[in-house]
Amino acid sequence: MKMKDLSLYHIIKEPTVQKEKKAALFMFHGYGSDENDLFSFATELPDELFIISVRAPYPMQPSGNAWYAIYMDPTKGKFSDDKQAIESRDKIANFIDEAIEAYNLDADNISLLGFSQGTILSYAVALSYPQKVKNVIALSGYLNEEILTDSYTSNDFSKLNIYCSHGTVDQVIPIDWARKAPVIFTKLGIETSLNEFPVGHGVAPQNFFQFKEWLSSKI
């Protein structure tokens, strides 16, 4: 199957086990990367998944892409462009709907896998529009409450599952930031915990096998 011409550039891997309704996994890469990064996991993931790896909409120089800009300011330090992040949140939500129709996906079995900035956006989409998402695999990211919809706390999260992991020596996103997410999820009635691994800003092999097993049990 060829990639369809949808609103966000993406690459796909079709399931090798065909079912009447296709469960789908959307991949969202980190800042400065592209759609090929997480796609390297695709052949090792459950055979029944239709996998879509998405390129972030903002090109960077000399290469790579971003879901939103990150600025360095002498007084404020490093900060994110939340307005741009909200725009990307809604671009992703719209793209999920497009892809479901274009590729005949099971709208009730949609999983998101994000890394770093891709995790921040995956959290934002899932908490803002939980009716669109069944599972989230959140790697090396954190929850930015500033980019969620205003009334997100009143959403129905009863069908949402979240797997979170982080490196204990991550120098890009401190693990203390990541540890806040499960606390907030518990208040929303989403049971999860942070899986910690002795690595930096990356995915350890044991981390991969753990989230693969988790995903297999949820789709």
C-alpha cells in the first residue's frame, strides 16, 4: 500500500497478520529527529499493527523536524512555544481521523508511541481527546498541562491506558519532570506508574521489551 497524501507526512508498515479491523500505532518522534527514528522499532512490534510514523510539521536547519519551537532566553532560560505545541496537538488529532478513514483503521484501537517531544504531544492528544486514543506509550517525556484543552479534567478516561518510562540519568528532560505525570494521571483515574531505567535520553533494550509486552496485552 502506498502512503496516502494526508495533512502530515508519514511512512507506514502494514500488518502482516490481517484482521477485519486494523489496530493502529502512531509514532511521534522527538525534537530535531524525523519519521525514520522510531520506525526502526516497527518490525519488532506486534504483527497485527498498522504502523504510521509521522514527521513533525516544522523543519529545522540543517536537518530534522520539531513539533514546536524551543527557545533559549537569557532571563527565562529554556522554554517551549506552547502556542505552536497546541497547534501540533490539534494537527495530530485531525491526522488520526484522516488516517483512520484513509487506511480503514479501527477507531477504537488506536495507540500512540512518543519519544521526548513526541511524548509531550502524545500526552496532550490523549488527555485532550481521550475518545480518539486507547493506549499511549510515553518514552522520555513529561506532561505539559499548559497545552491541554481547558476542560480536559472532565473528560472520560475510563478506556485510556498509559505506559510511561524514563532514564534516571536523562540530561535533556530531568526524571523529576517525568515523575509528576503518573501523579496527575492517578487523580484523573488513570492507573499507571513510571518505569525507570539507568540510562540517559534514550530507550534501553529492557525498556523496549517491556513496552512491547505491555502493548501486546492492550491492543
